[in-house]
Amino acid sequence: MLLAILLPFLSFIVRGKILTGIICFLLQITILGWIPAAIWAALSLSNARAEKRNNKLIKAIRENRN
């Protein structure tokens, strides 16, 4: 999460979202764009973690049914 706040574009690139990272970098290079870029990266990371958690729960529920 610290990476998403300090270097938002790098947070996307590390997760394999190269094009999104480049777009975020272009936003980030402006002083006013740094804050929206950091918020975007943090929210994206949070959503990715939630999606992973939800998929894990769905898989566990399906396994318990059978």
C-alpha cells in the first residue's frame, strides 16, 4: 500500500498492468495529478485484494457444497 501512495505508477507495473501504469505515470508527473494518481492506485490495489478474497470465498463455498 505504501508503494501505491509513494509511487502510484510503479504499483500498477508491479501488478502487471503496464498500460495503466504508464497512464498513471502521465497523471503523476504533474504536481496536482500526484494525489489523484495515489488515490487511484490505492483504490485499485484495495479492489484487487477484495476481488482475490471474494474469489477465495466463492471457491471455498463451492468445495463445501460437493
